[in-house]
Amino acid sequence: MAGLQERIAQLEGHLARFRHDGVLNLIAGQNVSGSEWFETRSPVDESLIARVALGTAETVDAAAKAAKAAFPAWAALEGEKRKAILQRIADLIEARAEEIALCECWDTGQAWRFMSKAALRGAENFRFFADRAPAARDGQSLPTASHWNVTTRHPIGPVGVITPWNTPFMLSTWKIAPALAAGCTVVHKPAEFSPLTARLLAEICHEAGLPPGVLNLVNGMGEGAGKALTEHPDIKAIAFVGESRTGSMIMKQGADTLKRVHFELGGKNPVIVFDDADLDRALDAVVFMIYSLNGERCTSSSRLLVQDSIAEEFHAKLAQRVKRLKVGHPLDPATEVGPLIHRTHFDKVSGYVEMGCADGATLAAGGKRIGTEGWFIEPTLFTRATPQMRIAQEEVFGPFLTSLTFKDEAEALSIANGVAYGLAGYLWTDDLSRALRFSDALEAGMIWVNSENVRHLPTPFGGVKASGIGRDGGDWSFDFYMETKNTAFALGTHKIQRLGA
Ligand code: NAD
């Protein structure tokens, strides 16, 4: 296995061209630099990675026009042909998986041990939706005595995809692959903190033979390029992953052009541990689901609800594990937690440490900055929090766990549901009836019983309450990117009312 120095040398090789040319936009198959630039810096040491072409409303307009022009031919292309192109994209992602992972680690601060698989998961997303492309237009036959009703599906048109910085490559493929499989064309606006791998994806798509204009890349700020995309009249729908607050802005921005929206937003997901659970497995899952991916994960279990009777022992074991987590350089194979993405995010997470202490929760582990270079923070654990504290209500989005205790099922459920969010929930109990009752009443789009988050692509992914609108995965993705049409064919036998006869 390659060590840190070897990985840094490989990374340098991949970054050279970004350093030379900058990270360019890609519109109608052409590189577009624009007149202004912004910078992307590494969270490891704040060094400049590259300058990035700043997309403006004009850039978005050009990209939307390219997507509109490319739409009729792409939508009309046989499903089998779309499938073949998407499969080639998956092949090329696999071939460049190492480059993608290295760039992602350096741009975001995510540890290699997780990112090395992220590119492969991106390829899997493309393969999954490629296989479904030929059947995307399929509908139903709903006959009556007088009419045959036949439904068909049609791609909605050019769509905008807006993605965040936490696991940018995987999330971009998760949104873009089904859009392309459905026959939509795309304008992608990636997060300004992590532009590198979106550029790699756009290049791969074109190398794989995706026609010009089918996928267009515009980098820029949310309030600039992002806003312009959500307001553009040629863009029929916006698939957005990011903060709940941003989702609500996008809904307003898209109102004049009646945008269809799909939102995957924030979470404050509970993991509930009852005293009858397999506590060793529960502990492993609790630690994994908040400290992997730097806790910068929408489905992280950021609230631990642990039953009174086992709380002391569980907390002691948990604190020990948290203190032993290996924080370090994201390209070091031993690293479990890397630096936070950016200074502003580091300040946000540190602010919650101060808040937790001021509100009277117990700081059982971590909370301090590590070193003076980059945005490393000690994995943090607060115990003995109460449900109304801000650290128990708000999404921190870092390696930061808030633990609360409960006495019985009713109290656990009331705490679990007592937040604005409802993305995921994790339940640990050996009592089957309780698992059924509890999961039925838990307000969340996705629930895992006696498990960490293990994703199965055909299942629906998404949240309730402030965590989102709509579902991804399986056929749910096509429902968003396509319009359903019903055509009624009369058998010529029914009576038609005769007016004015
Ligand atoms: P963010 O909302 O700040 O930004 C996300 C994207 O939206 C970026 O590309 C940004 O430039 C753009 N944007 C910002 N303002 C905009 C505007 N007015 N109009 C159009 N676009 C705009 O989110 P973030 O900080 O990048 O990401 C972290 C958030 O994402 C967390 O809340 C996390 O829970 C959420 N997230 C959710 C899921 C999910 O599946 N539910 C997955 C990953 C991340």
C-alpha cells in the first residue's frame, strides 16, 4: 500500500495541469475560462491548489443554451445507446479512480481510507442508472371498458444540478447519472470549496463520448452562478444537495419559472441505543457514523440517544474510542479524521464547542484545534446534553457528537422526533416489536435497525421535514427527471354526449 510521501508525489503529478491552466468550465464541449477567477485552497495547509474560472449569470446562460440545444437529440437517442455511453463513463471513472480520490482528499480534507472508495461508488452509480436507461420511458397500461389508458415517461428537459463540498464526486454522480440516463441534459454547478473532481467528471463524460452540451460545467459562487441557474427559464428542474437554508432560497428563486425541485438537505440524525441491544456492535456503528468522513456527512448520526441504565458504561467506552481516533493528513492511509474543509466551517464547528460548554453539556472528548496550520480539530464528544440545547438541535456537520439519555421508549421517541430535521435514523434494540413500533413512529426518510448506513441503490434516499423534498434511488430518480404522460385510446364504443344537436 502506498505511503503518504508516495501519495503526495502522485497528487503533485495530477495537480500540475490545474496549476498551469486553472480549473476551467466546460460548455458545449469547449473549455471556457471567463474573465475572473477564484481560488481553491487545501484544508490541510491552506496552500493554493489552483485558480478556478468564475462563472457568472452570462456563463450560466451560455451553459443553459448549450443544454437546451443538445436536449432533443439526447432525449431521442435510443436507451441502449445512452446506456453504452454511461457504461463507458463508469469504465473511465474506474480507470481514473486514484486520481479522483487524490484530488478529492486534497480539495476537501476527507481521508483516503474513505475517498479511495468514493470514486468507485461514483462508477457504480453510473452503471446502476446505465442499466435502467433503456426502460426509463416505460409506463403502464390502465384499461377501462371504453378506453385504453397508456402512460409514458419523457425527460423533463435541461436540468440544473447543484452540489455541496462534503463528498462532491460521489454526490455529483448520484445526481447526474440518473439525469443523463433519463434523457435530460445537465448544467452542473459544483460547490466553490471543492471544484476539482467535478472537472474530472466532466472531462471523463466527454472522453466517453457524451455529445457536447449534454453535460455542462459552470463553477462559481452560490449567489452568482448558482442563483442564475435556479432562475434560468430554459432549466426545467433543479436537483439540489446542500443546506436546508439554501434549499429554501432556491425554492424562492425558482418560483417565477415554476422550477421542479428535488432537495437533499441537512440532518440531525438520531442513533437510539436501547439497553437490550448488541452494545459492541452499536458502539462501532455510533463511532463510525459520526467520525467517518470528518462527520461532514448528511446521514451522520450526530445525536446519540442512549438508555439511562447503560449510559455511564457506554459513554466511558465511547469517550475512549473518540480520544483514540487518528487525526491526520488525509492522504496518510492511517488517518481516520482529516481537516475540516475551510476556515469558515472550522469556525462554525468550534463555535458549537463553545456553545455546548456554555450551555452546560459535558465535554467528554476533544474540542480543540490541532496545530496551527490547516483546519484540524479534535474529534469531539459532548455527553449529558439536554434536548433543547443548540448542540442537540442544529446540524454541526463535523466530527462532533452530542449524547443525550432517555429512560424509556416514549421519551426516546419524543427526543428523536423533537428536531426540525428528518433525514435518517438508526435504532439499536434486540426487541423486534419495539423495533417495529419505533421505526414506524420515527420521523425520518431512512431508518436502519441494528446497522450503520449501508446503501442499496434501488432503495429510496431522502428526508422528511427540513431534510428534503423528494427521493433518489431506483425509479424514484426517474420520477423526478421525467414527465409522465397519459394517453387514452377510445375503443369507439362509448357514448359521447351530443350538445346543440
Ligand atoms: P450549501 O447549501 O452552502 O451549498 C451547496 C451548494 O449550493 C453549493 O454549490 C453552493 O454554491 C450552492 N448555493 C449556495 N447558495 C445558493 C443559492 N442562493 N442559489 C443556488 N445555489 C446556491 O451547502 P454546503 O455547505 O456546500 O454542504 C453542506 C450541507 O449539505 C449540509 O447541510 C449537509 O447536510 C447537506 N448535504 C445533504 C445531503 C443529503 O443527501 N441530504 C448530502 C450531502 C450534504
